[in-house]
Amino acid sequence: MTNDELQTLIEDATADYALGESEAALAKLTHATAAAPDSFEAWHALAEVNFSLRKLDAALAAAERAHALRPADLFINTTLSRIWMERGDKARAEHFGAQAKIQSWKDQLKNPPA
């Protein structure tokens, strides 16, 4: 699968989810992660869709795969914080929330407002 095909598949899955076609979105994202297991975007999208569907185990597994690919990413740390909070593990939620905040500060230092 080319990068363009992968991106199109992720965008199609996102559109499916937005239109209420959750199972189609999950199928496309599962295909994307199988075809491109190093795709941060596919794993993160799969985590978010599963989280919104309250499939917390699947959301956590996908988020952990995305985090392994980009541990300093602001958004995956935020996703992991939300998942852990929903699962009732406040300490882990706070850990990932703090990581997201640190990354946000780093981004602000690199790109200060005009």
C-alpha cells in the first residue's frame, strides 16, 4: 500500500465514522494498521474511534501502538490520558496528561505566538 493509498483509507474511515458508519470505519482502520503497522496516523485513528465507541481495551491497544511509534506526540498522550481516566486509573491518566502538557510547552517554545 502506498502512502497516498494509506492516507486515503484513513480519511475514508474518518468520513465513515463521522457519518455514523462505525463498523465500516473500524474495518478500514484495521486494514490500514495491518497493511502499514508503522503508521502512527492509522493507529491513532483506530484508538480514537474505539474510544468513542467505548471499546476501551481495543482503544488502549491501538493507542499504545501509536505511542510506541511517537512517544512525544501531544495528541497520543492526550488520548492515552483520556483512555486511562475512563478506565479508572487516575495515576496513569495524570502521567499521560502531564506528558501532553510538557509536549505542548515544548511546541510553544519552538513556535512562539507572533
